[in-house]
Amino acid sequence: MSKSTRKRSIVKNTTPTRLSNIVETSSNSSSSPINTTSKTTKSKSSLSTSKVTNSIPTTMITSKLSTTNRKHLPLWILPIIILTSCSLLYGTWYILKQQLDQDPLMNNLSSNITLPTSIKGAAEVAETLQKIAEAHMSIVYCIFVLALTMKHAFTIPGSSALNVLAGAMFGTIIGTITCTILTGVGASLAYLLSYEFATPLIEKYPSLINRLLSLRKRVEIEKHTGTLPFFLLSFRILPFGPQWAFNLLCPHALVPLTLFAWTTALGQLPYIIHRRVLWLIRLHPVP
């Protein structure tokens, strides 16, 4: 084979490879801006998502309600707390009953205390309790404090009747102040009981966790805007839902206990005054 034919064959074999290399390099050079822009967009999106996740509280990201590693009290302690409270209330009532048995006049009055079925009957019972309270103010006041606190702490219905009896036994001013303070104290105890005993039970139901986490997000937003007290007061004053359910949900929504206590007491004050006024109107109707 001659030298000229060899050179032609070498050129034929090398030109495709060179062309392919040129095409590859050109394609890489042309695609590099697209890759860089895609990388920048990915980095920007990752930065934006990181900013969003950083703006969301860490308690919203977790799937559990508890924000600390502290173990909650076991559930078997709750019946002991209830029995102890009932025993304390019964013991105070027993002391009052012993004092009433020693006084013949008070013994006759205590026998007249029955469950009222009308406004007139309720007025007679309230008058009897007022006389007993005047004779044994300290022990009657202790019984009322225990009864109303337990009512709110264990979410027992019947606050309207106790508010009316407070005004009848202790007067409008003292009765209103007492009911307002005890409403905040009893609701705070319900808050603590729900936090200690309801958290492990709620964490077993994912649907409840999602709802509570959405409520927790709303509370966090209200905290950042500084309108959380107004949010809590509006829920107390306006009939958005049952008050006992709100008392049980607030600890899991990370509402501060002190803020919860005074907004509950202040928010229930209009209802206490309203019930007292309605009682006086029904008891002494305007002709």
C-alpha cells in the first residue's frame, strides 16, 4: 500500500472522532448555562423551604404533642386525685353537719334544703342557705370554694346554679368576685390535669394530633402578632364552642398557663354577672 492511501485512511478514521468530540464539547458548553441555572433555582428553592421551616416553630414539625422529654404522670393517679378531692369535700360538709346538729334552729333549717323545682322553691332554698352561711360563714365558704373548684377542675356541669347560690349566700359583690377567681383556678387545674393525663391518650390518635397541631399553629401566630390574649378572651366571651373542651385543649396548644388563667377568669365575668342579674329579675319581676 502506498503512502498516500495510508494517509487518506487515517484521515477518514480520525475525522469522525474529532467531530464527535467537538459536538460533545459544544453540547457540554451549551448545556452548562442550563445546568447552572437549574442548580441556582434548586439552591434558591432549598433556601426558601429552609426559611419557611425555620419560621415554623419546632413544635409544629414534630408529630407528638409533648415538647419535653419529661414523662407524664400515670393514669391511675387520676382516680386517686378525684377520690381525695371528694373526701375533702365530704369531710368539710360533715363538719358543717355536726355543727348544724348541735344548734336546734339550724337543724330545722337544714331539713328544709331540698332540690328546687321552681323559681319560688329556689328562692326558699337560697334564703335558707343564706341564714346558714350567716351563722357558719367560714365553713360554708370553704364548702363552696371546694365545690366550685372541683366543678371546673373535673368539668362537671352546673356552674350556673353555683353562681346564683354564691350571690344568695355571700352577696352580689363577694359572690361575683369569688366565682370569678374560682373559675380561673378551677380551669387552671383542668388545664394541668389535661396536660398530665390526656397527652399520652391523644398521641394514640393521629387525627386528633393533626387538629391540635393546627390549633397550636394558630396560637403561635397569635403569639407572634401579640393578639393571643384577645383571641382567648374572644373565645370565652363569644359562644364558639363548649368551655370545658377549650380548657382541655389549651395545654396541648401551648397556651401559657398564667395567660390562660386570667383570660378565663376575666372572660367568664360577664356570664357570672348575667346569671346573677337574670336570677334577680326572675326572683323580683318588674310589674
